Amino acid sequence: MDEVARRAGTNKNALYRRQPNRVALGVVVYRRLAATGTVLPDTGAMPPTHGSGE
């Protein structure tokens, strides 16, 4: 949250007034990106995780 606040030119208190935690902030960001049709770069495949069934 420190880095998010720094990049936004504000402080953590202001962020927490609008979003109660990092998950809520992530949901807001995701929804905004999805609504604007933002194309995210393809950064490659994620490595398999344990228990993924692969």
C-alpha cells in the first residue's frame, strides 16, 4: 500500500478511507481495467503450482 500511495501522490490513510484492504483495492483496479478494455501485456506462462492437478 505504501507504493500504491506513493505512485498515486497520496498517503495510506487516504487509500484506506476508500478501500478497507488490499484485496478491495485490487478488485476496484481490476474492474476499472476490465471496463476500459485495457489490454494487458502477455508476460509469459505462470509456472505450475503444487496441487494444480498437472
